[in-house]
Amino acid sequence: MNHPDRTADLAAIEQLLASIAHAWENADADAYGRAFTADASYVTFVGTVYRGREDITESHRALFQAFTKGTRLSGETISTTFLGSDTAVVVGRGDTYKGDRRPAPTKIQTYTLVREPDGWRVAAFHNTRRRSLMEAMQFRFAPGTRPAVR
């Protein structure tokens, strides 16, 4: 099977994720929303579901003035899997924080990305809080549930 060189796509995807963090840090809801497709879905770690760029933009406009005011995003990519030439799934760790000291990320995040005519956009985002103690207990009492790759 012939695999295309994904260097440019990976760089563009990392730039998209960096633009999301930059928009968050600047509390710029419009720039944040532009990272998403018009019909994107967005699931928060508390289970709230937003549908569409406008809903994502306006909810973050309010969040940036309330619960997330003055916060920054930290994130790291665990894996990027391409599903054809115009779709990718990014799994990573992330979190919000204040100040200059980045804590260890407490959330696992999944981005489904699609290539649009003007670049990559987030079509779906899901954010889950990691429960490390519960995970450790599960692996201890049911070792077969431990992922092959961590």
C-alpha cells in the first residue's frame, strides 16, 4: 500500500491546534469558532453538547467571561490517524490552567478533523476527564483492560 507523505498535513493540523490554544488564551471566541466546521459537534467534559460553529462560538464567548476567564490551554498530541486524504482523528491530552506553570493534563481529547477548501477544521471534538485512580484500580483488578499502547 502506498502511503502519501503527511508532513505538510501534520504541520497544518498542529498549526490548527495551536491556533485554537492562541484563540483561547486571547479569549477570542470568533477566532476559536473559526477552527470548527459550520456543522461541528463539541462535547465538553461535563457532557454539554454544542452543535455548529455559531453555538460553539457563542458558548465560548460566554465561557471566556466566566468559568474559563484568564485561562490558557495546554495540550499534547498522542496520535494522529488519517482516514483517507481529507479526514484525520487526533487523540491528545489537554487541560486549562492559569499562570505560567502548566500542570499535567487531566483530560483526554479527541478531534475529528476534515480538510475544507481553506484548510483543516474540527468537525467533532470530545473532551473527557481522566480518572487516573479509577483507571489504576481497573487495571489492577482487570488487567486485560489495560491498553496495548499507552
